[in-house]
Amino acid sequence: MADQYAQSGEDIRPIDGIPPEAVDIPAIRWEEPAEGPVLVLLDQTRLPAEEVELVCTDPQALVQAIRSLAVRGAPLLGIAGAYGVALAAARGFDVEEAAGALADARPTAVNLAYGVRRAREAYRSAFEGGAGDGARERAAAAALSSARALHAEDAEASARMAEHGLRLLDELVPGGNHRILTHCNTGALVSGGEGTAFAVALAAHRAGRLRRLWVDETRPLLQGARLTAYEAARNGMAYTLLTDSAAGSLFAAGEVDAVLIGADRIAADGSVANKVGSYPLAVLARYHHVPFIVVAPVTTIDPETADGASIEVEQRAGHEVTEVTAPRAPLAGVEAGGGIPVAPLGTQAYNPAFDVTPPDLVTAIVTEWGVVSPVTNDGLGELCDSSLQA
Ligand code: MRU
């Protein structure tokens, strides 16, 4: 039933209310119709061709939506995970089981496990602290408040990262008029607010200091072409799309002032896991003396993961590489994506979803609590300590 939900298309509906020029993109929202609470997602596998919503009535449908990348991007995965626990609680599913399935849906973005843990702990402590009638309802309400708090905090963090990031950009690249290269998608589609790296570029645009946003298409699932270009267009930014492999010649031509990317997990030593293709950009940036800036909320820093080698990198199905299926990404569990084959039948593919950039290639990490530069174990530790004290 749950799987059909994500795959059959029966329960998707066009979005009426969003004019193409709207800046707000409601990537996720909680609704409480008479039939019971639901989690409504903007189905990112369908963008930019169609703006359709995916309505999850149970945690398994959300797990499927996470795996298929209908909902994606580290901060949003955290928010989705927290709402998923709230949904399980509100609809009477086994909360522990749902929390486990949600946290395991994708391994690399630490925010997912964080969001799930936070809502589950809120649920548990309300449940354990309140015996008698209504304990379960109160615990469900606590899980929902926790998800809502995370959603609001992420919006706030996004605004702070944009401020810190633009200040840093202006320092590192004096003269304004920035030409920024970005990879994957890090805007409102991945956040309660305007995102991470993209939010910095947007702040530069609003301040009249963005000359060009270079958007890597981001193979194989084209998050740059489908999603970042979509957000840049809606915001009226000057942007140009390039194939990932064109980045080298763009650097060589002196057309890039800074690279801005997000992160899925930052290890204690400052190693950064992000969408595959980020590491080659860091190498190019170093060779061409261009700042390589990572923008991520503090929830993406994982002190429990010691270094880059300890980060689990998600490996995805080979058909994402051997077929072209844009704008709709193949659904998890479907053996072949139903797209257009671009390689001989039976070709094996290497398809890691992420790569890891070592800290010495990262100029700075921008968070809502401030900037860490140089990127070291101690620098990140101090930032995390200061955020705990605040
Ligand atoms: O596989 P995805 O689309 O979930 O990957 C997303 C990214 O790699 C983003 O760059 C990352 O989550 C940072 S978003 C702020």
C-alpha cells in the first residue's frame, strides 16, 4: 500500500497555488485534514517538468520518497525524518520501527538520523513522563512539536548562513560582482528556509553582487540542471548551466571566483561528504587558487564520525548511470529506471551518490554559528562547543 503510494501516482496532485515566479517553494508541509494527518512533499523527481505533491499517510511511504529522492538534501532529510516520526506517532504506527526505517533510508546525510532521533526522543520522554489516558496523544504531539521546531530552526539557520557566507565571500573575493560555481542543489528545496550554499548566492544576488551563478548539471540525477536552475530562474538570478566535465575549462578561463557547495556530513576532522563531483571541484579550486567554501548547518557536523574514511557513502543503482531518465528519477526498488539506455545492455556502473573532500582542500566551512577557517578538528570542536553553550 505504502509503496503504491509513491509509485502509482494515484495520490499525487498538481499544485494549483504556486505561480512560476514564486520565490517560496514549500518543499515539505504537515497538514491535518479530517481523514488524519499527512506529510505533503513537493515531489522533486518531477521537477522542473511538473510541480506535483506527494502525500504521505504512513512512514513507509516517506521512506520510499526518501529513497527515490522525491525528498532530498541533508537539512530537508532531517526535517522529513522528524515529521516522519510524528506521522508514525499520530497515525498509530510502531514509532520505534518507523524511526529505524526512516533513519536507515539513506546512510550519508547525518541530518536524517539527527531529525529522527530528535523527534523520537521527544516522543519517548513525553510518553514515559505521562502515564494514563492520553499519554500516546501527548507523546505524538511532542514529536510533532519537535519536528516543527527543527523546521523553524533550519529556516533561521539558513538566514544566518547566508549572512555569514556573503560576508566571507566579500572578504575572500573583494570587489563584489561574484562568479560562483555550485554543485547539486542546496536551496529552498532542501531546507526550511532558503538553503545553504544557494542561500549565500541568493544573498549576493539580492545585494547586487552576483555576476553569475555557474550551475553544474550534477550527473547522474541532474539535481543542478533540474533543481538549482529551477530555483535560480524563479529568483531571477543570472545563471548558466554547465556539464560537470566543463568545470575544468571554466576554471582555466579564470571565470570562477569561488566554489560554494553544501554538505551531507562533515566529519570531526573537517572532511566533507557531499554530492559526487564535489571533490574534483575542490582539487580544481586548489589548483586555480580559488576559495572552496562549504555551507552547512551545525546539524551536518558529526563529531561521532572521526574522519572522511569513516563516512558511509551511499552507492546507488547502476541504471541511474546507464540510462537517462530526467526529469523523473527512477524509483527505488525498480530494477531498471525505464529511461533511455545510453550504454550497452548489461554494462556495469560505478555510482556513488557522494564523495569526500579532505579538510585541507576546504577554505572554510560556513555555519549558522560562524565560519571555521582553517578547517581543523580543533576549529570545528570549538564551534560545536560554542553552539552548545549558546
Ligand atoms: O542525493 P541528494 O540529492 O540528496 O544530495 C544532496 C546533496 O549532496 C546536497 O549538496 C547536500 O545535501 C547539501 S544540501 C544543503
